[in-house]
Amino acid sequence: MGAFYQENGELNKKESVHTLIHEFAHVLTLGKTQMQYVPTNLDSELMMNRFKNKCRTNMVMEGCLYKDSYLDQFINKFWKEDFKKMQAAEEDEQLDFYTGKEKNFVTDYASTNPGEGIAETFTFFVLKTRPI
């Protein structure tokens, strides 16, 4: 049934709010003001490599991050060394890349990649109880 509903069909308000804020963080950090998207007309590996080689900041699956975009700053501050290692690793190596480092993240899911890391961190910031 997904994050919005419990097995009995009842709305799971806490999970629903968490999921909506998390997804909003993706919209905020991956919007057109934050990055240059990978063009949809790249029909060869050579063209894709040219696009990647022109990227002077951090490259994510969706495209090239603008300098000082939210996600670029997040990667540079919290993921810089590990991000490059993770990108060079094989997929099966990435799955347990952060084993033992879970305490550095707000959730286990936040440790899977910087995009999820910033979305989970943003969500926890928004939902955190603040002193008055």
C-alpha cells in the first residue's frame, strides 16, 4: 500500500507527511535552477561522455549540478571523498559502501547517495521540534 496507508487501509499521517516533505526536497534540490539536466537527445555514449566532461562541479544521475547549488554544497561538505569513491564503485559494492558509517546519517536511507541524504536531512530539519 505504500508509505501513505497502513495495511488496514488507514492513512498513515506521520509517514505521509515525512514522504511528502522528502519528495519536496528532491524537487527543491533537483530543479532547473539547481542543475543542467542531461539532455534527452544524447544518443551515444560518446555524447554522454562529452556532457560529463564539460561538468565542472558534481555530476549526478540527473545532470550536472550548478556551482553552489544546494546539492553541490551538500556533497562538497559531507560527501566529497566518499562521493567520488561511490561513483567509481561497482553497483554491488555501492550497496554496502556505507556499512559501519550509519551513525553519520539521519537514516539508513540517507546513506545510499547524496540526493537521498539531502532529502532525508531536509525532512528531519523541517520536522524537528525546536525550542521556543
